[in-house]
Amino acid sequence: MSEWKQYSIEDFAEVKNTLRIPLSKLEREKRQGDFPYYGASGIIDYVDDYLFEGEHVLISEDGENLKSRKTPIAFKADGKFWVNNHAHILKGKRDEFNDLLVYYFANLNINEFITGAVQPKLSKSNLLSIPIFLPEDEEVILEIVDFLKSLTDKIDLLHRQNQTLEQMAETLFRQWFVERESELIPLGECIRTTSGGTPSRKRMDFYEGGIYQWVKSKELNGGYIFDTEEKITLEALKKSSAKLLPENSVLIAMYGATVGQFAIIGQEATCNQAICACLPNDEFPYTFIYHTIKANVDELKSRAVGSAQQNISQVLIKSLEISVNENIDRFHAEVDPMMQKIKANYTQIRTLTALRDTLLPKLMSGEVSLSNFREVRLSD
């Protein structure tokens, strides 16, 4: 059995920060091109030249994202590209070590290495001082990386499958309801709509131990929602305007920066008052309602009113004229299996992502032994 030891980043990669060159916005405007220009959290522009070539790892050097982790702080860049001085750049001593560093930093708590209250910063010296605990045997390290990469490949494949299925469904909708002659009927004459509510924040028992998904407008992602940041209790449901919405309800954000964003819930859920829920029925099934909203989201956004805060009301949403013809049942028969497959793929993606993102921490803590890991891999 391989023992564990403490490494540093420089055991696995060369740091190339000295080769970075920042370009101001004005300079970039004068040098527009085809090469990606990277900052702390990804591509922020394209320029006419490059500094780096081949696969590298970028790790955020500064910015609020170091603490919020809304996007990964470690990510790969490949091909020919430029990097500014807001991201550390590393080149793995082996290609596999690039993946290793990305996986290792995915859920690593680095708060003690971050300085700056107003502008969080991970300096080069602090980055290099972060201990990396891995097996002594390099072959075991490579075995772990290979397994994690296989999970990522499966996740990517499932995402591509979903994109293909979504494109097929969109094509059918366009052919049968956009390009064909149809009757225009207000959405509110086809289905029922409702909105949700926010249980009192003064009542901790409304949130602690919550069992019902509670969707906020910022969580509307254009696809399926299976889990939410917060959940509410049965008591909260009874004593607030929040309502339990049926599976496959289509949600639309009505207020603020997220106005017009939409999603479909993969199970029963609740939502806040900033969301309009469209409730499908037998005559107008969820497949049709979801793709109708998807096809008309720009139209809804264009109707938003308000100077300080853009908003659309339930009344406005219900007044949206939608294309209706004899193909609704046929469309549902064709698209329902596609959406069920998309839903199943999302469930598998969540399972594989959780396994990938927790494996290294569990190995490091001893919760999962290397022998257990091998058993998991053999059963995969």
C-alpha cells in the first residue's frame, strides 16, 4: 500500500508567471485578434498574438472569486493564448499533472493562504506554500488522475448528448410551430400560472432541516433544476405564500437582472415571489410549454418595463401570444423521450460530478482508502 506524503506545486509543475504580460482594455481594443486573452477566471478578450502554447493550468491570483468560488479557481488553457497578471500560470511536468492540479484545487480550502480584505489575493509565495498531500508512489497518483479524468470524459459526453437532444427538440419545435401556420393564443388561455413566496427570514425553523426545494431567480439556468441553494420546511410551506409546484413546471424570472431567465423543475419544488410558474396540463404538456417559453424568451425580455429595475408581470407573461396547432400531441410524443433522457443524463452528471469532486478529499482524509478506491474503479 502506497504511503502518503506532502508535496509542493513545484514538484508537479513549473511556474511561468514571469512570462505574463497584462494589456489594458485600450491596448486590447487596438490588438483585436483570434488568440484568447485570459484573466483570473477565464477568457476575457481576444488579441492578435500569444504568449503561451500548449496545455497549461491557470490559477486565480486575485479577485472575489477566490473566496466565493462561483467559477473554478484552477482551470486549463490550451492552444495558443495570452495571460495577464491576474492568473498564475503553470505547466505540468507531465501532461497528467495539469489535470491533477485542476482536480486538487477544485474543492481545496485555501482561505488561510488568501490575503487582502477588500481585494482577495493569492500571491505566488502563498500559492507555492500550499501543501499537496498525495501518495508517495507516482504510479498511484497517475492511477487516481486517470480515474478522475475518465469521470470528466463521461460527464462531457453526457453534456454533449444533452446538447444534441436539445437541438433536435428545438428543430422540431421550429418546424412544427414557428415555420408552419398556427393559431396565436394568449399563454394564459392555455395554462394556469402562479408565483411563489419567501417564508419569513425571522423563523429559522422555516429553513433549518428544509425538505422542499426553494428556487430563486438566480438559479434559473435554462434547463432542469434538481437541487437548490436553500430548502424550506413543511411549516414554511403552510405559513407563507410559497406553493408546492408539480414536477415539470416551467419557471420564469420576473424582476431585476435575471428577468426573462427560465428553467424547468425536475421534481416537486417551491419558488420565491420573483418567479412566475407556468403549470402544464394534458392539453398543453410540459414539452410544449418549455419549448414555447424557450423560443419566446427574447420577446418576454423586450417587454420588460421599469427604469431602475426591469420587470415583467404575470399578466404580461399570460398575454404572450403563442403558436398553437394540431401538432402538440405529436410533438410531445416525439420530444418527451428526449427530455426524459436529458433528465436522466443530468442525474448521472450530478452523481459523477459528486464522485469526481469528492474523491481526492476523501482519499486525503482517510474516509476512502486506496484499496477502496481501486474497488470503486474496478466496478466502474
